[in-house]
Amino acid sequence: MAAVRRVNEGESPHAVARDLDVNAPLLWRWRKKVTQQGESALKGIGRPKGAKVSAEATEASWRLSIKLCWRAAHLELSKRA
């Protein structure tokens, strides 16, 4: 929901999608669903427990983890300077 809110508040859908490591068409589908059916339309969307994860999703998760670690390290170093 936070992603849809960011777009509705004027942020670029492509920037939000890139920031969250999702593709823009998926974000557009989420936004359309919320516009037509309300916020409750997105409840329950996600990966069910025990579902297999695609290699693409695993790689995206790995890239996000690396990005977050890099940012944390950068922040720590900037505090020491």
C-alpha cells in the first residue's frame, strides 16, 4: 500500500518501482486495483507460506539486501567523519 500511496502523492511510478525492486507494470496494476476497489483490494496479496520463490525474486531480494547493507555502512562511515 505504501508504494501506491507514494505514487498517488505525486512520486514517479518508475522511481517508486525502481526503489522497491518491482517492475513498473506491477505497480500500475496495484494502483488500478486500489483505485477501483479500495485499499482492501491489496490485502492478502503476497507470497503464501511455503510457496516457491523464483530465481528472479531471489536475486531482487539479494540486490535489495546488498543495497541496504551498503547504505548502512555508508551512514556509519559518515558518522565517523
